[in-house]
Amino acid sequence: MKVFVTGVKGQLGHDVVNELTERGIEALGVDIDEMDITDPVSVDKVIREAAPDAVIHCAAYTAVDAAEENEELCRRVNAEGPGNIARVCKELNIKMIQISTDYVFSGEGIRFWKPEDVCEPQSVYGRTKYEGELAVQEILDKYFIVRIAWVFGINGKNFVKTMLNLAKTYDTIRVVNDQFGSPTYTYDLAKLLADMVVTDKYGIYHATNEGTCSWYDFACAIFREAGVDVNVIPVTTAEYAAKAKRPANSRMDNNKLTENGFAKLPAWQDALKRYVAALQAEA
């Protein structure tokens, strides 16, 4: 089997290629230098030449605040890009995994979002990612849409690295305490996607590490795990002004994974422990 992976320079794409390769599955990872997903001609040419059996589409415009001022570019990447890839997959009769986000929901309430729940995105980023989901569903029958949240990995920027870097300069850090979700380690997520891509159990899934917390809880756990002494002060979303509206509730129901024979991801605390150890080993 050969799998084509976009966004190989990002956190998830990097880990997906590594995981597939480790399993003896041929993986071809590309980024914008090799294929511009907003250019249908480029997408058609590169994927046809690769002749894969499946595409795992990890590339995305993920700068949530910047998206509010760059809506056209964000839409080209997050909505039109998946559509361009899906059309080639349709013509080649191959499957596609589209990575999506918790931001497709309203972010209200306290219950866990299910894959079939109504999507009501509240930001440019969320709207364009939802449009990308719709494009894939309209074009393809053989698709997986995997919604993820609060992602961290070795390759690239993330909340864990940001917190640890801030602690090098500041002895007090303010972190939002009224947004709840599940931190998700790309190393664990990559294993799930590698399990998924060899099946035909198509549909929409949620995939985060198990357990929930606030960003404040997560920050405190990061510093404990890393052995860093810093004063963390909880603040409200209103106090921490941001251009894009953040979901207060990003709790995801991952039960569809086990219902379809896939293993859920480990607890986020376990994932964080392994991740911090990996970061310290690299240092």
C-alpha cells in the first residue's frame, strides 16, 4: 500500500509519515514546496504521479486569529484545498482521510460533541474547516473525516512548547480557565490514522486523547511534568482578548472509534508524560 500525506512539515503529517513507514507502508509526504493544495492543476499532477492507494490530508491553515483577517486565503487552503484533493481521489477511486477540528461546533454547553451533531462554527477558521468537510462529503464516498483538538507534537509549534518557552522568561503566566477540551498527542493520533487508512470503515470520527481539562489545568500539568516552577494564574476568556472566538466547550465524544473496532487514544496525562520525556530527550 502507498499513502500520500500532505502537510509533512507540520506536527501531524510528520508523525503520520513516520508511523506508516515504521509499519512497512510506503508513505510519500509532501508540503507546499512540492504541492500547492490551492492549485487544482498542481494537486492533480502531483497525486496522479504518486499513484497512491490513499491520501491523508493533514495540511491546513491553522493560525486561528490571523484567519479573521485573511479569510480568503484561509478558505482557499481549508475549504478549496480538500475539494481539490477529493476530486483527484474520486477520479483515481482512492480513499481520503480529511483532518478537521473541534472548531466546527458552536463551543457552547458542557456535553461531549458527537460526530453527528449539528455544526455551527463561530470563527473564520471553524467555518472554512467545516466547508472543507462538506466539500469532501459532496465529492467522495470513500472518506474519513477525523476531528481533532488541542494538538501537540514534536515537529512544530504548540501550546506545550509555548508554555515551556514562556517559563524561561516569566515567573508568572496567565492561562484561560473557562475553555475545556482534550489535549491530543500527534504520535498517538498517527497510530490511529495508520490503523484507519487500511480499512473501509468510512465516516466522521472524533479522535482526541482521553479525558478533559481546561487550558489552565493543562498548563499546570505541563509544568509539573517538566519540573518547572512557575506561578500559573487562571483567567477568563474575556480577560484574555483574542481576535477569533474560541470554543468554551471542545469536549469530544470518541466512542465511534471503539464502535468501529479502533482503539481509543490513551489518557492525555499519559500522552503529556511521554511527550515531555521526548522533548527533554531532544534537548
